[in-house]
Amino acid sequence: MSSAAKTLELLGYFSTMRPEIGLSQLCKLAHRDKATTYRHLQALEDAGFVEQNLLSKQYRLGPALLQLAQVREATVPRKAGVEAPLIDLANATGETSHVTVLSGASVFELASCESPKHGTRVIIDITTFPLHATASGLCAVAFGPPELLEAATTDLQPFTSTTPITTETLRATVDAIRATGFGRADRSFEAEVQGLSAPLYDHTGHYAGAVSVASVAARFTPELAQIIQHHLVIASRQITHNWGGIVPTEIEAIWAKSFTPSHALEFAS
């Protein structure tokens, strides 16, 4: 990884749950020494990508990112097209819904919506999703560019006891996802979370991201999985349409086969 890439990678550790990060904490998160991390932070601060809170001495995202975000959304609109489908998805499933986008070999959070149905629910507090351990990441590996599989194998970090940590296990997981049309993380990133994802496509006809539902594992049942998959299909079609794309016929065919006969009529409607 180049020095520039390592510098920009630090931005991914900031989130709504972690808006400010001190130098020592950032060193631990990035697994880098203090001198290197400080040098990268200085480069980001000079560019306006981060700024230091003078009171807490911690770092937070800088104003330059706001301008870039506005330009991005104005020229390549994404967020506006997911807001209504995410609300519908969260209400229909009773679980947290969210959308990620693929950029290069990285999967980034775009938007999320928590369902008010349960007091205990999943909170999305990361901005970059591991390719091998999350439903969104695995969905990208399965349906995105072929080089993502190799990229995923470069950092098979074991987050839980069910995380795929060998190339063979990851390949088997991806093959299963391709057979069903849904990315699935069976408590592989967080021990108490089950995730399901469906691919999204844009006007180019290529994979652009994923729409996902993150469920508390204790209430995840086969029946709930069927409900989530059904509504993921609806959300994927809506968001893909809003992004100017069409879900490929081969994906639609895989989805149709994934549902039990009792859900076939409902799926086709």
C-alpha cells in the first residue's frame, strides 16, 4: 500500500459513533507507530481533511470533506435514491437497514436507517466494511469485479469464531452467496449480528453497492430471513432503478430460485 493510501485510510476510522479520535487511539486502530500516524495526520490536516479539536486535542473530520461530499452527490447522486427504500426496508423487517457503495476495492457506508420496532437493534458504527467478514463486503466479492476476491484474501482478520480466515473458506462462502443471490454474514463480524445483503447496480450496468439488513442474532430465524430476503429484493430493485440501472436477469433468476414455493407468488408480485 502506498504512503498516500495509508494516509487516506485513516479517514475510515471516523464515524458518527467515533467522531473524534486521539493520536494514541488512532495508532492502535491502524496498527501503526506514533511517528508514522502523526505524519499522516499532519498531511490530512494540511489538506483540510481532518482538524484538531483545540480543547480535547483529538482529531475529527475536516471541512474539506464536506465540499467533496457535496460535489460527489451533485455529480454522482447516490444518497437521495436510497432514503425512502431504506425506511421501507427497516419498517418491513423490524431491523436496521443500510446501503454501502463500492469504490475501488473498498466498501463504504452510504446511509442507514434503524427500525423503531425493537429497543435492542443493530447500530452501524463503521464506515469501511471488511470484504471477508460483512454481508456487504461478501456481496461485493460475490457480484462485483473479480479482483475483489484476491483483495479480500490479503487481510483475513478473524473478528469472530465464524469469520472466514482461509482462502478456501472464503471461496466456499462466496460460492454459496452466488448460488442464492444474497450476501450473508453469519455472526462473522460481530458475534451478535446476522447480516443479509442484496447487490445494487447503477447506470453503467455494473455492481455499485449493496443494500443490507443487520439483525440481532438472538431473534434471527429462518422465517425472518425469508422476510428480509423478500424485502431486500424490493429495495434492490428500487434503489437500482433510482441509480439509473437494472438488476441483471441472471440475478433475478437466482433470487427466484432462492425462495420456497410458499413465497414464490409473493416474490413475483
